[in-house]
Amino acid sequence: MRDDNLCFPKHDEDMQHRYNAVTNGKFKPLLKNVPVKLDLRPALETFAQDMEQQLRHNDELKGPEGWRSMGTALLRNELKKNVTRQWDCRTEEETIEVMSDMANMCMMIADNARIAIREREDINES
């Protein structure tokens, strides 16, 4: 049985609460037959930390609903802007920031798609 608390840092109960509110406390992995928790490669773990830093910074700007209140078209437009922006990076630090933003946009689009799939499945189960 999956413990949804594994998805979030232990100190972030608010994020866990928001996730449960959106998913009705249900977690359905996108891929079947995947271990509950994967060990991340060091580069991926570091990059995920970079992404999380960007998300937390933007949480203050975008409010509690964050990307879940943004439509897919808007998120894709933001992704497109970052793809263009990455060509103008002048330092490695700026490159990491822009790449983290791009990855977060992809994650947000995928997250909203997963929620839509769950909602559709819930309607079909009713």
C-alpha cells in the first residue's frame, strides 16, 4: 500500500493537504507495475531540489492554488517563453534556473493532466 506522505517533504503538511484536496486523497500512479518509491539518480535528485526551490519561490507569488488554477494553454505558453529564454542564459546559474523553470512547467502540465484523468475515472466509476 502506498503512503502518500512519501510524495512530499515531511515538513510540508500544507502541500500534502492541498494534494489530498485536489485528488480526494487518492493516489493513482500513472505507470502500472512501477515500484512505490524509486531511488533517484544523484543528478535527478539535485535537479528535483532545484525545481522545488523554484516552486517554493513562486508559491509566494502565485498563491495556494498555484498551477492548478492555471489552464494548460497558459502553462504551455509559459513553457514556450522559457524555451526561448534559455538561449539567452549567460551563466551556468542562470541556465540551471531556466531549466528548472522549464521542467516545472512540464511537471505542472502533467500534474493537471493526471488530475483530469482521475476526475474522468471518478465520473466513469459513479
